[in-house]
Amino acid sequence: MDIKENDPKLFTPGPLTTSLTVKQAMLHDLGSRDTVFLNIVAHIRQKLLELADASADDYAAVLIQGSGSYAVEATFSTSVPRQDARVLVIENGAYGQRMGKICRALSIPHDVLSFSETERVQTDKVAEKLQSNQYTHVAMVHCETSSGILNPVDEVGQIVYDHGAKKGSLVYIVDSMSAFGAIPVSLRNGHITYIVSSANKCIEGVPGFSFTICKKEHLLTCQGQARSLVLDLYDQYIYMEQSKQFRFTPPTHSLLAFKRALDELDEEGGVPGRGKRYQTNNKRIRELMQSFGFIELIKPDYQTFIITSYYYPPAPFHFETFYKKLSEKDQLIYPGKTMVADCFRIGNIGRLFEKDMEILAESIKQVCKEMNIDLPLKNDNKQ
């Protein structure tokens, strides 16, 4: 298969459509101990700190082979002591629920504070829950990709900071998988101890590794705590600091692509520039979908511009047919991932532009016609 610009467009939460130059960056072989490669790894780690508004004196970026969930599990596995610890997991969707599953798999004592999949996390409920028990760790998803909700990371961070035996004693873990690189975040201002994301999201790299940006003061207390050899953030950090290398075989080509993706992020104006393009994409597709009569799952006040969920229209709509026909037009959307309603998702991130959103909308219009679905839709779903 040739490398080309006209691959199918991915309107998904990741993997994403990438630029031709990011793909071309992988057309090189480097040894995992080569000086050129080690310098690229060091550059990536430093750039990630800059994106997180985190100083190298206080924080460190630790790269982990595997998808974002690998880094999430590594963070729990490493940061939570084996005794005298309890985690509060705050969830309003599938990815928050996954953190609870990780705690169960690792036999980590925890409680789950649940909110509706169509509502933001409520800060007053978080504060109330923190007063009900002695927690050592609090964990939450930044942008709940299953629905498109943006959660109040900074507000919760302040609440977490103010609780505990002394201010700042609670560990705050944030899964920023689909927000990091497009939505500004400050580890210092948000009082975040660990933030997790992956290469193939808003920085527009390719799958292969994920990362956790860690507060060094806490990470350095975690020696021997990990429930896994491979997913040990402490050992990975120490080895990277001492040798500049990964402990085990690194995804060299993914890292080369990520280096190029970081360069392109800078060229676009950094996080604000990337976010502006995604906002434009989101605004355009929402306008067009609204004109077709599609109903959004999430209230506008709760939504981010990363991804939008839409209710299924009434019959004769059939999602598998809808998806297949769009795929045949090189337009790949994503099924829904909520329990509260049948829906599908349209992502606005990756190497996509306003024109791509218009082409997708025109394709949706054509597919609806082929499926004998009249537009604008007439349905009873309401936000």
C-alpha cells in the first residue's frame, strides 16, 4: 500500500488521520541505543513538559510502550502503595469506569463516584465524597471520549489539593487521553500529580506508546510499589534518567513520527493553534448535522470540541449500514460507547480541516438518501 494523502479520513477518537510528513518520518530505521534516537527521546520528554506547563525541576515525562490504557494502568500500579491506600475514582463514562476496572484487577482498595454519562462531574459532590473517607489518591478523566464531555479538571484539582492531612498531600491522577495537546492544561495550576495521554491523539502521532507526566517528588517515593515488571513507572523513569534508554524494546518508528508531529504542532501555533482548528471543525460539522436534524447526546454547555455524539435517528436508520456506506466513501466515523442511548460519534481531531467536515456532511447526506432516510430528520429525541 502506497503512502498517500488521500487515505480514508478518520473521524474517530484515535488512531487519527495523520499528515503525510508524519507518515514519512517513519521511513527510517534507528537502533534503540543510537545517539540520534536517544536525543529524539530526550527532546520528546522535554517538549511534553512544556505542553503540560510543567518544569523539569519538578516533573518528568515517562514514556511507556503501548496504548494509553497501558500508561493509565502503569500509573495506578506504581503510584498507589500496597498498604494504607485508597483511591477515589470519579467517573461519568467508559474511560472513567476503566480506571475502576484497573483498580479491581490490581486489588487496589477504591471507591467509585459515578455521574450520568450525559452530565459533567459535579464538584460539590466530589468535595462531599472526599469528606466521607480518608483517600490517598483521586482519579478522573479530563475529556470523557465515550461521550464528548469535558470535565472540570482544574476545579476538582483545587478541591483535591485542599483535602487531606495537609494541603497537597492527596495524589491527583488525570487521564487526559483525548484532550492533551489541544485543550490547555497546567499541572502546576491544576495541582495534578500524574497526567496521562498517548501518541496518537491530539498531538497527531501514530499508535505505539503512551506517556505519564509525573510529579517527581511523589514518583521518587514509589520504588517497589508497582504490581507489574513492565508497567513500572518508577523503574522506567530511573532507567531513562540513567541511560536515556527504554528498559525494553522501544517503538522507534512511532517515536520518529511523534517527533515530527511535535514539530507540526509548533508550526500550527502550539496547543492554542491546534485547538482553534479543532474548534472550527467541530463548529462546522455541528452546524451541518443540526441542519440535517441530527440530535446531539450531550448538552452544549458540557461538550468539548474533541468529539460529538449523536442519537440514532428513527427507522429506517441502521447504524451498521450507515457506517458501511460511509466507509465506502472513505469517511470513517465511530460507534457510540454509552449505555444510556444508541448513538454514534464524530471526531474532530487529527489531520482534519473544515473542508473535511463539509465532505463528511455531504457524504452523510448522500448515504441517508441511499437508505431512504428523509432529511431533515423528524424524531422525538431531545437533549
